[in-house]
Amino acid sequence: DPPLHTRLRNAVSKAFTPMTVEALVPEIRATADHLLLGLRGRNRMELLEDFAYPLAATVIARMLGMPLSDLARIKSWADRVAPIMFMMLGEKGRYGRARQALDEMTVYFKALVQERQAHPSTDLTTALVRVMEKGELT
């Protein structure tokens, strides 16, 4: 909804340069190849669980400068928030689990931002911190 979305999109787009995105292509290909090699010899695969989610999560983690060792934690957060986002009404206790996951994510990402403020890198988090420092994003 303009004008808020427009302002935020413009601020974040400064971190997504064509060069930044293009630099990810070799890693995306390598990750996809690695995942597909891991499926060799199997008669069946679950497309989302075995390929799509790990590929997307790995690419996003790399973009943000997160250690890949944190992927299991991030998946846990996503699994606990998903019932709220996708209106899975039969899930008892979903609000409490989602709230806890969001609180944990907040702590994690605040620490990541503080780390990048103290020790800039070439990742998207550092680029977003630079936009924040200009006052264009909070």
C-alpha cells in the first residue's frame, strides 16, 4: 500500500543490485546440483522437502550472511509461523508457537544486524544495515 510500501521497496531495492543477484547464480547452481546429487538412487522424492525448501533456504541464508548451520533453526521458526500465515485453523496452540518463533527470530536477526554493524561484510544484511544507517529503513 503506497506510500509506505513504495518507500520500503525503494529502500530495500538499493541492497538488491543486479551485481548482487548475478553473483549468486553460481552458488545457486552448485546448491541445486548438490541437492540433486543427494537424491540419486532414490525411487521417490518430496519436491518441496527434498529440493525446493533446502534450495531456497540455502540461497536466502547465503544472501543474508547467515551460517548454514542455522538452517535447522530457521526451518523450525518457519514451521511454527506457517500455520498463522496460511490460516491452518485446526492447529491447536499455533498462536503461542508462532509468537515464540517470532520472538526467537527477532533476537536472532537483531544480533545479526549488530554483528554486521560492527563487522561489515559483502552480504545483504550489511547492505540493509547501510540503508538503515542512512535513515531510509528501520
